Amino acid sequence: MSRDDLEGAEFRDTYTDALAEIIEAKREDKPLPSAPEPEAPGQVLDLMAALAESVSKAKASRGEDADVHELPRKKTAAKKQAPSKTATKKQPAKKTASKKTAARRPRSA
């Protein structure tokens, strides 16, 4: 916005112009200007399909034709046995009063 040597339609600041129109309409209590409709709706891509196609092309270019297999699941450790009903519950630890000690100063060399 600070350069004057940029001329032409491709360098026109349409956002600032549209914002100025909205501000002016609000100042004068007029209805807001309508936004231009997009020329064509955007194309929606299926990213997973695009990724699968890209991977298959890469494999074909390298001469690979191996299929991707899922990794085997890790075996989980057996669950610990629950304590028997006759087992005694642990008593909470007793809290003891602790003394605050002064911080040590580093030794001088």
C-alpha cells in the first residue's frame, strides 16, 4: 500500500475498497452492499483417494507391487489379580512434621 509504482487491475486492493463501502453504509444507516457470488463452486477433493493414487503411482514408478499390510497388534500384559477379600487395606502413611532448613551456600574456592 505504500508503493506508488504498482499500477493496473491486478494490483487493485479490492478488500480495502469493499471494507470502505461497508463502513460508509453503516455510517449512513444504509443496507450493506451485497457480496459478489463466486463464479464456480470450489472442487472438493477426496484426500484419502488422492493419497492412495499417489502411493500407487510412486510404487509403480519404483517397480514395486507389494501390498500394504497392517502391523500385528502387540500382546498386552496379563491383568494383575485382584487382591483377595481377606487382604487388609493399607493404612495411610502418617504425616510427620518436617523442619525447614536453611539453604546451603556454595563453597568458595
